[in-house]
Amino acid sequence: MLYLLDANVIITAKDSYYAIDQIPEFWEWLVHQGEAGNTKMPPEILDEVRPGTDKDDTFYQWRKDKATVEALLLVEEVDQALVQRGARGGLCARSQGPGA
């Protein structure tokens, strides 16, 4: 199963629970999960995670790291029919009936 992360997951983790300089294992785990194909972020969402401008900041370095971006970036074509179906609330298993 593929889990898509929203920007607020990363931002909240950074600001509240898992400061990158205090718990680097969480951030390594995220990259590992991305490399394994378990966790991804669409490009528009990954772009929302702004690292700031301090190049000495550990979060800046993590977010700008090529390996991080390659691991977490969801690279696939958008299926507009699925997007529309999801927007209508039709992606859950129980909605597989007629008209799904």
C-alpha cells in the first residue's frame, strides 16, 4: 500500500514532535520508506514544504538533499478520473458498487 503524505505531516513533525537535529532517525525512516515505495508526496505537496533559507539548518539540508527528494517524490501521471472520483468521496472500498 502506498501512503501519500501531506505537507502538514512534515511541517508538524519538524516543528512539534521530531525536530530533525534531535530525532534524525525519523527523517531517515521517512527517506527509507520513500525508497521502499511505501511513502510518497506529490510534487505540488512536496513544494509546500519550504526549508527556509538557512543553509546550515539541518531541516534545510534534509529537504534539499537529492536523495530525500528522489525518495519521497511521487512520479506518475495524474489520472483525472481518479482525482474526480476521490473528490466525490468514491475511493474507499465500500464505494465499488454501480457508478463507482
